Amino acid sequence: MRRNLIAWAVFIAAVAVLPWLGVSNDRYLMLLANVMLMFMTLALSWDVVARTGQLSLAHGAFFGLGAYGVAIAHRTWALHPLVGIVIAACAVATVALALGVVTLRLRGIYFAIATLAFAEVLRTVALQFPDFTGGTVGIAMPPLFDGDRVLSYYLIGAIFVLALATSLAVRWTRLHYAVTAIRANETVAQVMGIDVVRVKVVLFVASATLAGLAGAFYMPFITHTDPNDAFDIGRSVASLVFPIFGGLYTTAGPVIGTILMRSLEEYLRVTPPWKEGYQVVYGLVIVVAVLFMPRGLLGLVQDLRLKRPDRRWAWRFSR
Amino acid sequence: MEALPQTLLFGILRSGLYALTALGLAISLGVIGVVNFAHGEFVMLGAFIGFWLYLTLSGVSGLGPAVSPLVIVIGLPLSAIVLYAIAAGVYRFTLRPVLRQPELNQMLLTFGLSILAVNATSIVLSPQAKDANLAWRFDLLELDFVNVTFARIAAFVVSAVLVGATYLLLARTKLGKQMRAVAQNRLGAQIVGIPIDRVYEFAFGLSAALAAAAGVMLIFQTQVSPFLGLGTLLKSFSIVVLAGLGNLAGVIWASLLLGLAEQLVSQYVPGGAALRDGLFFVIIFLVLIVKPSGLRR
């Protein structure tokens, strides 16, 4: 645990000094860095729910809710984005609580269905109320920190650290045993005295709030959104593909998965014939990962490592 | 209230395709016990097969838009067979290996398949929605109290026949009885010697074939696009949840309820056209609060 803690401290330090390695003046690279941290937050937060064995298909929706929360708070009360982000996070937490309390006491199937339905209904309904959401035209707000992408980098960095801390906290406290038991068998977990529903709801709300924070950052950063963009199902997909690719139920997995997959996406989006259909790769990654590498890249690396000591021994003895 | 008979009729007609799609979903859920997030994509692929057939036939035959009956007669079996084959392959190579894995992995798999199918279709064909300029689409049947398009009637009749046939299959044939047995008690079914693996494969293929038929009938009413699956899937989900997961008998009533509710809301509630598309979620959410086991259980 201590070694991991040091490794994460080094990683955070590296993230913190990144803008000063000659990147801070390149607006495109800074955009990528901001967005990368944003997706890492999404991926980490999705994985926390997955640890309880639940499939959330609404993380893109909480993201969008956070985005619209900030935008509407700004338009209605002319609130500073930083205040708006807090309000948006509270709103997202409330919605997630309502959704979680109703669905998480039932079988996992219901939760998955309800989250997908929730995500889609937000998009269609938001489109139908242009007075509130701006309709297809969307809604705009002034840029965050007057467009300073280094400052915004540190803001999303702080949110990312929050997500990282949540993920590590679930791993390094008694919660880890609770979620592992729940994932293996809910009934048994219940018998062992774990308040299954409560653990699931608390982690879901925390996770949704983190996704909402990422969205609340996105809106003033990009300065414009509309229902089709804010509630894009592609973001829900991204937030689950990245952890699956990197390695489920870990903290490093979602981070590594995001860095690799998001870079690939950046390339595919501008390369025919993929373009908008680049998500076909996401579908492929999910299917292949579930079938052949359920523990993602990290699992693959671990398997290789476990095999290597044998060879090393053989090598030593042969001398 | 003159519009009431028309509204009710439209609601009932609307529920036909809903029942056809939801029945397939309920079968895969009830028999195999897997939530198929790719069910909407079966509908979408069926619709594209119908659309391709319409383009080919109307070109070859010179009939133009009047090719409708041919599209149905050839399209239904064709798309059903193709989708049955696709689904059987999907079952053998992807679904069967994860049947013993946690629920999360199963759901992830079908969700991944859905994304794969949508985006592959959008790359290979095109992301744009396409219109099939078929006869019947706007041709009105004028009765003394209502006007209905032939497309709606055709879709309802085909759905009713196929849903009826499926229930007959479930009630009377050996395979149908085996499917119901597996749905009731997996272990018991295995003990009495039912080849459970073959039943699963057939059930999954059947559910895809029903979806494909719904897809073909859909091209008479709406545009064909790679993205039409999600909305279809969610409405089917709301029906299946309303009927009670895996409860095959409740699907018809639940479809009628959704169809009528949607039609009534869009007709009588101010701003209802906006609310109509969100109704499926209201139903799911209410059922989960009030009676998660479904209305009739």
C-alpha cells in the first residue's frame, strides 16, 4: 500500500508539472490534457460503481446534468462558474440518490435498464424544452478563467484527484471487502452483515457526483453545449470502455485505459473511414475484453509477471 | 372528444410493433436470463434488410413504390432467417462463454455488441437516416370515424399474426414447451433431459427473428437509420418491466398500455408530444417504485 501511495504521489506530481514542460503555450495540447483528465475522472468514477457489480449506463447523463447545472445557474443567477460547479454537483447528487434508492434495491438488471432509460430520456426531454435547455441551438456561457487553459487544467486536476482519492479510498478501507463480497454474491454479503443497498447507493451517489463535477467543468471550459452533446450516450460508453480496457476494479486500470484509448480516439476521429464511427472500436474492445481479458491490460501484465519468476528461477539454477 | 376513437385506435395499432419487439426481448430475458442490450440493433438490421430489398425490388420490378406487398412477403422471411443466423452465431461465439460469468459481464457484452453493430452499420452504410418511399406509407384508409394509413394497419396485422404464432409455438410445440420449462426452472429442465444449450440458441435466434420482422414493418412508418435501435430497445424494456421480467404472457397487455398511454398523452396533455417520448421512462420508474415484479404478478 505504501509503495502504491508513493507511486500515485509521483503520478500526481507529474500531472501537476506537465504544463511547465513546454506545453502551457500550446493551446491544442493543453486542450487534450484538460480533456484527458476529465475522462480519467469519468472512468474512475464509473469503475467505483462497477466494483459493486452494477452496470451504470448513466454516467454520461450525470456528466450532462452537471454541464447544464452550471450553465443554468449562470444564466439564471449569474453565478460564477466555480460556485455553479458546486451547485451542479449537489443537484447531480440529489438526482442520483433518487435513482439509486429506487433501483439499487432490485436486481442488477433493473439498475442497468433504468440508468440507460434515464440517460436517453434526459436527452429527448431536454430537446423538447428549448426555453430551459436552449433546444438544438444549445446554451452558451463565457469561458472559464477567461480561457486560461493552464488554470482550468488545475481545476480539472483537482477534480481528478478527488476521483482518484475516492477510488483509492474504496480500495484501501473496509469498503473494499464490502464491495468485493457484494460483487461475488449479494445474498451472501447481506448474510455477512453488510448493508448491501446502502453501500451500493452511497458509492453510486459519490460516483455520479464525480461524473457531474467533470461535466460541470466541461461546460464553462468548452463554453457551449446542447442536449445532444451534453447527454451524448458516447460519453457513457467512453466512461465504461476505458476502465474495461485498462483493468476493472482497480485504480490504475481506468487511468491507463483512458490515456491509451483516448489517444487512439483522437487519431481515429480525424482518419477516414472511421470518423464518427470510431466508436466501433469501443464496441470491439468491450466484446474482446469481456471474452478474452476480463481483467484488462493490468490483468494481462500481471499474468505475464506471474509467469516470469519461473523462468528467472530456471535461469538461475542453470547457472 | 371526437378524436377519442381515433386516438384509441392509433394507440392499439401502435402497440402491435411494440408487442412484437418486446416479446423477443422477453424471450431472451426469460429463457436465457440475459439482458440483451443489442435487441434494438436486431430491429435496426432487420429494417436495413427490408430497406435494401425495397431498393432492389422497386428497381428490378419497375413497380416503384407499389412494391410494398412484395417487400413484406419476401422481406419478412428473409430478414428473419438472416437475423436468426446472426443471432445463433452471436450466441455460440460470444454469449455462451459468458453465461456462467457475473451478470455485469453479460450485460457489458451485449452492450458492447450493440455499440459494435450501430457503429459498424454507420461506417459501412451511412449514418444518415433514409426514407423508403413505399406505397401505403401515406395512403389513407378513410372510415367514417377515423383515417388510418395502410402502413399502420399492415404493421399491426403482421405483428398480431407473428405474436399469435409465437404464443402458439410456446404453448403447443415441443420446442416451445422446452423454452418455457427452461424459463421456469433451469436446473429442473436440465435434469429431465432438455438440451438446454440448444434451447438457448433457438430462443436467442427466435427473439432476433421477431425483432427483424418488426424492423421490416418499421420501414413503412419511419426513416431507417443505424441509430433507431436505442429508442426501440428502451420502449421494449419498459414493456418487459411492466409485464414483469421474463413474464411472456404479460407482454401483450403491457404493450397495449404503453401504446394507448403514449397516444392519449400526445393527444390530450398540453405539450404532450414532448412528453410522449419520455413516457417509457416514467413507466419504468413507476413500476420499479410500486411493484418491481411487474403488474400481473
